[in-house]
Amino acid sequence: MDVIETFDRVTSWDGPFENSDMQRALVALESGKVLYFPSVSFPLNPVERAFLTPSCADGKSKNISYDPAEDAVHGAAAAGLERKRLTAMLRRYGDAAQEFLLGLMPGYRAGLERARTSFRPVEIKGRPSSGRKDDTRLHVDAFPSRPNQGRRIMRVFTNVNPHGQPRVWNLGEPFDDYAQRFLPTISPALPGSARVMQWLHITRSLRTPYDHIMLHLHDRGKLDLRYQESAPKTRFEFPSGTTWIVFTDQMLHAALEGQFVFEQTFRLDVGSLARPEQAPVHRLEYLTGRMLV
């Protein structure tokens, strides 16, 4: 399965990591593969295991999220001491994921920004959702209110399901093939619209032409049901007790089944990549023939 790069020798969050594994991880990740660690788990203590229930979510948000900038949790039903314990659990996962990532790929340190941590206690299969928010459909990630301005979206996932249930994904076609399929349907943004959205606080920073294209690539794929049915895809099951890393702005992915998954999002400057020419911003600049940031 050439979309998955497996690392059997990596067995813990703090390594040690062999040079050959570090180099292989860097090449595979930047070429669009998923790095899969079948022996890297995230054991929970007895207090944390109490949160392995869908009832810890507030029922309004898709996930429970922790914002490190605010040191605050959103989307949780817990209050008081329980909320503090939930916050500590998410912070602990975020710390572990960051140290794991930088131990494996230390060259990313200068350009890495830690974003939100999430915990997904609700079964994704059968969950009601609009087409644009339906993560069971193949898509690339893009943030409507938080423009990336060319930076990468990298995510670390760990399945902690206590019943042994896997997290089931579909993995799609190469980014260039997907982009060329939908680029002809995407019109340029209206002149001045990016500054208006920033002024109205619809976006937190200026939406670049790159962000405009990525948002439309995200939506076009999800809303095209014929594409969802016929698109090339590979099904993969991530068992409980495993971890995986992927650039979700590059890898077409869909989460089909599973619950009780941690996820840590990072943003990464393109200049920190070993091969920046493989980044979506540069691939889209090549395909469109114009500068996008």
C-alpha cells in the first residue's frame, strides 16, 4: 500500500529515532504519504479514561477542542474539576504529539506552530452533517476563518478506542490529479473581497488567492457526489493503540468510522520543508501559472 509508510521500529513518543527512520519519514510525509506507527499509543490514566464516553461532548460541536493560546477547552459538557481534568488530558496529548513530531523531524522546529488539539469521542459513522462539514467524504483540509497563506496543515492522530474499534479512513488520489480535476471550475475571488472579510472579522487574517483556491478545492470535492462515488480510494483501518501523521492539506482523506481519537494540528512554514516544491502552494502555482501568496 504505497500511500502508507509504516514505522515498526518506533515504539514510543520520545524515541529514540534512528537516522534512517527520520530520513524516511521526512521523504514520505512531504511526498504526500501517511506515516503510520503501529506501536505508538497514548495510554490514559484512570481519571482520563472516564472521558471515554460520548456524553463528555456538549452535543453541539463535532469535537472537543483545546486552544493552547487560550488554555481553554471548547465543545465539552464537563464543568468545574472535570473540565480542568479534561483540559489537562488534551494539553498532555498536545505536548506528547509536539515532542514526537520534533524528535522525528527536528528540521521543522523553527517553522512549526502548534494549533488546536481535539478529542473525538462521538462515532463519526451516521453522524448528521452538511455536505461541506461531512468528513466521511474525501477532501483536503482548508480553514475558512483562519487563512494559512501557503503554510502547511499537518496533523497527528492517535486512536484510543477502549473497545478495540479501528478508525477507518479512505485515502484518495494524488493532490495534483485532484487539483487539475477541479481547478477549471474555480473562479478568482472578487477584487477586494479578502480585505472586506478580514475587516468584518469573517477571517482572522488576509485570505490569499491560495486560500481561496484551497477552500474551493475542499468544497468542490465534498459536494460532488459523483466524484465521491467514483474517485480512486484506498481503505485503511488504524487500530486502537496506533498513531499516524499526515499533511491533510495534501492527502485526500475521509474518516468513515470510529470514535475516541485524539488529533493535534500544526501549521508549518513552507520554508521549513526539505522539499518545498512539493507543497500545495507551489504545486498550485505551477498548475495555475501565477503567484498565489
